[in-house]
Amino acid sequence: MRNEEGEGDSEEIFKARNEKDSRVVRLEPYEYVHILDNNTCKVTLLEGPCCITLLDHLVNLHKNAQHHIVIPPNHYCEVRNPVVLSPDGGEPKYRMGHREVRLSQPPFPLYPGELASDLKPMRILNSKEAIIVRALEDHTTTEEFTGKTVQRIAGEQWLVKGPGAYVPRVDEEVLRRVVPLLLSANEYIQLCAMADFKDPDGTARRVGEKWNLLTQGVFFPGPYTKQEPVKKGITLSPTLALHVRAVHSFYDTRFGIQRCIGDRWLVTHDEVALFLPTEDEDPETTVPLTIVGQQQYCILLRTVQDGVVHDGKRKLLKGPCSFFLKPGESLQDNEVKDAYLIGDHEALLVEAVSSFAEEDDTWREVSSRWLVSGPCSYIPPLDVCVVERRERLLLTGSQGVYVRNVRTGMVRVVHGQAIMLAADEILWEKPISPLVHRLLQADTFSVYDAGALKSASEKEPYASHKVVFYKVPHNALVRLYDSSTNTSRVEEGPAALFLAPNEEFTPISLSGGRPKASNRIHSLCLFLGPDFMADVIEVETLDHARLMLHLAYNWEFDTTDMERIKKIAFELPDFVGKACNTLANRIRAAIASESFEEFHRNSSSLIRQAIFRSHLGTTEMREDGLYFPVNGLLITNVDVQSVEPVEPNTRDALKKSVQLAVEIITQSQENEASHQAMLLEQEARGTLELQIMKDKASEEAERVTLLQVTAENTAIELSGSSRAQTLAESEARLVELQAELDVTPNRCRALEFMTDAELDLQRERMEIEISHRRAMNDLAVQKAKALADIEATKVEKIFSALGRGTVTAIARAGPELKAKLLQALGLKGFLVTDGTSPINLLGMANRMVHDPRGKRA
């Protein structure tokens, strides 16, 4: 019980002490608390340093002492509900709901009701930074640099640029940081006004207005400006100019000219090297320098004079010259043209587009044409257009052209000479049928094609101004048709034909193939033979045996009277088909009255009789063959190549009989050949055995001779081997000694040459080394001499630069400094030494003055 009572008393004592301590307020410097007076309900500020005991009606509102607010330099804080202190120390007045910005100042406490924000750093703006500030309410501010008072309206925005620190205000807010634009000398930027305002230079801007900023340096876009991307200026050079268009009417300060909207002008390098357009100018396109060289010219279309474009007016410029195209001007064909250089064998065909007089007073009517012949350089005037360039045509013997006169319409042929077309002449293209053109281009004189006529009718005619040339082969005829006179002529080969303008070839289409079919062989010439034609015909004998005959007819034209043949040779267009049909009819009629057996035995004679021993009204029999008088064709011979039955049974029976006859003949020939071979074999065998006996006898005789010669050789060999060996050894020794004797002088001479060469080499090496050392020594001497000269010159220049007075002052500076130092210390002299160094008083005074160094003890 006592213990419990003791513990309770100690707790009460501890609480009493705590309450007593909480009533005592101890404040250090820069500390404060708020004290509430319950009697008056007022809160007062108590600042340290102090120590007070609170009465019962006073209450400390802070558990711990509060520190003063310390604002470092370039910082600030906002205080809400600030108080206004009266000058006479009366009660402070509270501005509830207001704010106050406090900058760097001595530490201060917060009055009751005041609330302070966290410390914030001030915005430090360098020369390339800026911010946009907006006014929250109407107020008056003073500009930092100019000291000018400015009235701000609520909602107004403005630009604050560095360098400097922005001092915040409660009636202003920072909207954003502005990114500066760095404009170089060749850059500009287009700006657009978003509202009505004035530029920093005082220029009034309307909403929607656009202008270009051309000032070089850092630019900060204002709050009411909208900028486009930075654009490069247009750099002009002596070879590059610019076309500019006015988008508004304005006064051009560059040229001192009043410009109207839509005006266009040229800006060159001589006027401005770097073009930065203003808001009133629109750069259209760059224009390169047009250079017209020697022997060149150009034609300007829509020329410009005094800024006025003259449509339809042209101007001829001849080189050498250079110019820029003005706005609206253009070059004809967009190019500078070369003058026409006309050679000896050339000419220009020109035409007048309007009536004019040339430089030599020659009057030219419109549409008149003439030739400008070389050699010369020709630049056509504005009233002349060049139709074409013509060259002298060099035509060989087989070459030619068709020339037409455009005034008269006459066409003539020129070949085998050089020709220059006149001004009223052109090359005329002669139409040629596709079939004739194919035959002219073919490698052979005739073409075998069944569809040649059909394909030729479907193709367009070929046309060429070259004269149609055709070589008529030997023993051939060609017929030409003249449409102007409705006549034809026949030429005999060999000959070279040049087709006249109105002449045409008459192609020949003959039957071909086996059996003959029409329009198979096509040619321009008719061969007179001799030649042959083959045909296959089918005949039937008296006993109705059908046979297929393969025949070949030799033919030629009767050329005894050539003039007559020229007239009648082309009477039959297809003489091959006509002749083959006529001969086939005769053969069929002759064989129809003969049996198969009779025809098989006498086929050739029957066919010849049918052709050459009978004639009708269309043919004539002559000694040399069958003659066709209508066109002069002569059949001289017929060759029966084969006779084949058409029916299979007849063909098989005929084939078996022929095979049996062939087998009988073959067997008899084989028996005769075997008998003859056996006879020849027996004769050859007897001759061979007789020759073998003769060879053996001659062999034995030769063997005996060989044994005799062998014995003699052995005896000679045994007797002469020792002698030959001795002689050989002595000769070899003699040869060796003689060779040694011959070589010795050469060796001595070679040794002498080598010794002399080594001596010469040593001598040259020594001379080279001596000359090298001498050169090195000379170089060293020269170098030392040059360095000495340089050093002497350097010292001389240094002393001359310093001057005599400066050198004297430097020499006296040391002793005078020492004397002044001794005077300042009040000493006339001093001596420094230690225990280990002896003192030499002889000359000490001089050393004390001149030796700046000394030893410290």
C-alpha cells in the first residue's frame, strides 16, 4: 500500500513539473511563436531571443518554436493573407484572400493567419531566353531597363526577354517559355498576327496580317505572332537570277520603284547578292544565265520592253552574248541553237514565213523557197524557217533517185552522177507492189511460194525514192509496162535496168510442183532455156491398168529470131502449165490404145511417139522437137523417170516379177564370181610356196658370209685393243697438258683484271668518302657560321630594340635594389654564415653588394 501511494505521488509531481515547464517559452534568435490570449481572444506574435512564463490565460499555439523564413538571393515565396503593419506600432491589418510575393530580405516571421508557400527560385533569363507573361488583373508596372511605366490590362500578354531575372508578381503569371529563333544572314521567317498589337519597333499589326522578318540574329516570337518555318534566302550569282512577283502594291526600297500588285521583275546578282523577300514579294523561280556562244543564236518570244510584255513579238539574238530571261519571256524551242554550218557539199532549204527584204536587198515573198549553199555559217532571220538540210547525192553507176519538180509535177530519174536538189525539187517515192519488192530483194531470180499472190494483195505497197535497179540475167527476158503511154517493152539479158517513174515490172507466175499447180513459181524475168520441167501424170491402158508416170521435159525458146521471141514470149502467162497440160493429154491419148503388157515393154518409145510424132493445130513438128508457135517454146526431149501402177495388186505383182528377175541375175553373178575366186586362190598359193623355197636358199648363203666376217672382226679386235688403249691414254694426257698451257695466260690476265678492278673500286670509295666528309664539314662550318650570324643579329636587334637607356637601367637595377633594401632595414651591410663555413673578409664588401644569394643559419 505504501509503495502504491509513493508511486502515485511521484507521477503527480512529474506532471506538475511538465506543466510548469510548458508554461515557460524559451526562444532563440530568429524563432517565434503565436500566443493566444483567452481573455481577449487575440493572437500575438512573440519573437526571440526571449524567455517568458505564460500566464494562465495565455496559450502557446505551437508545440515547438517556429523558425523565421529565410529567402536566399534569387528566390521568392508567396504569402497568403498578408498583414499590413501600422507605422505607429498598432494592431496589424489582415488582408484576407490576398497574396504577396516576398523576395530576398532579412529573416521574417509569419503573423497569425499568414501562410507561406515553399521557396521557389526566380527565373534567370540569359540573352537567348524569354517568357510569355499574362496579366491577371489591371495593374501598372515599370520596365526594368527603360524605367518606363506601363499600364497592363487583365488578359494582356507580353514578352519578357533576357538577360536578367524575372521578378514575379501576384497579378502576373508566366504562360510558357519561348524558344528563340536564330536567323543567319541568309535566312528569313514569315510571321502572322493573331491579334492587333504593336511590334517592339512600334509598327502596328492587324489580325491576319503577314510580314517577313529579315533581321539577322536571335528572334523571340511574341505572344500574338504565329511563325512559319525558317526559310533560306535565295543566293544569286553571276549565272543565276530570280523572277519576283508583287503580291501587294508597295514601294520597292531596293530599286526605288512603286510596284503594283501582279507586277513581275527580274533580280540579278549585280543588284542584290542575297535576296530575302519581304511580305509584298513572292519569289517565283530562279533563272539561269542564258549564254549564246560564238556561232550560236536564239529567238526570244514575247519580248519585254520597259516592263511591258509584247505578245507575238520576237527578237533574234546572235552570239557571243549572255542575258537573263525576263518574266514573261521565253526561248523558242527552249534552247539556244547552233548556227547552221554548211559545207561545200551541203545546202539549206529555207522558206519565207512573211515577205521581207534580205540584207542584200533581195525581196522574198511569203512561202517562197530558196537554197543557201555552202561553205558558210547561216543564222536564219526571224522571217525565215529552215525546211531541211540537203546534201549533194553521190550516185554511183547502179544508184539513182527519182526527183520531182513541185511546180510542174514532172518526175525524172537521175543516176550515176552527183546531184544537188534545186529549191523546187524533192525526192519522189515510187510505189512498188509487195510481190515485186519481194522478188527484187530475193537472193534468187525466182521464188517458190503458193500464197505469194494472196499475201501480196493484203500488204501495203512499198515506196522508195531510190531508183529501182534490176540486173537481167543472161539469156532471160524482162517485160516493163509504162502506164503513162500504155505501152510495154521487153529487155534482153544480160542488162542493167533502171525503172522509169511510170514503168512497172510485169511479174511472171508459173505452175510448179508435181503434179503441176498454177501460181507456184514467181519471177520478174523469163528464162529462155535450155531447162527442164518435171511432171507427174496418171494414165490408163487399154486393159484399164492405171499407171503413174514421172516425166521430165527438156525445153527452150527458139532464139534464132530474137526480136520475134521478144514479141511472143509473154503471150502465154503460164507457158509451163500450158505445155505440161498439152503433153499430158497427148500421152494419155496414146497410152489409152495400148495394153499394159505392150506399154510395159515399150513405155519410153510410146511416150516419145505420142509427143514427137503427132501434132495438132497449136503445135508444129520440127527436127529438133515439138514447137509451140504461140510463144516460141520448143520441147526437145522427154525423160521417163519412173512408171508406177496405181492399183495395189498390179504394183505387188510387178514388184514380185521384178524381184524374181533380180534374184536370178544375182545368183548367176555370184556363181561366176566364186569360180573365178577359187582359180585365183590356187594360182596365188603355188606362187607363195615357190617364193618360200627361194627365200630359204638365199638365207643359208647369207649365214655363211656372216660367220666369216665375224671371225675376221674377232681377230682384229684382239690385236688392236691394247694398242688403241695406249694411244688413247697418251693422247688424252697430251690434250690435258696442252689445255692447261692454253688456260694459264687467260687466268693470269683475268686475275690482273680483277685486281685492277678492286683497286679502282677502293680508290673510288675513298674518294667518295673523302668528298662526303669534306661536304659534311663544309655544311657544319656553314651551319655554325649561320647560327653565329643569327645569334649576333638577334642580340643586336634585341639591344637595338631595348635601347641604350633600357640596357643601362637593367644593369643598374640590381645594385640599386640592394642599396634600397639595406636602407629600408636600417643596415649598411650584413653577413650571413654558419658554423661550418669559414668567413673570408677579403672582398666581402664587394660580394655583399653584388651577390644576391646568401646562406641562412
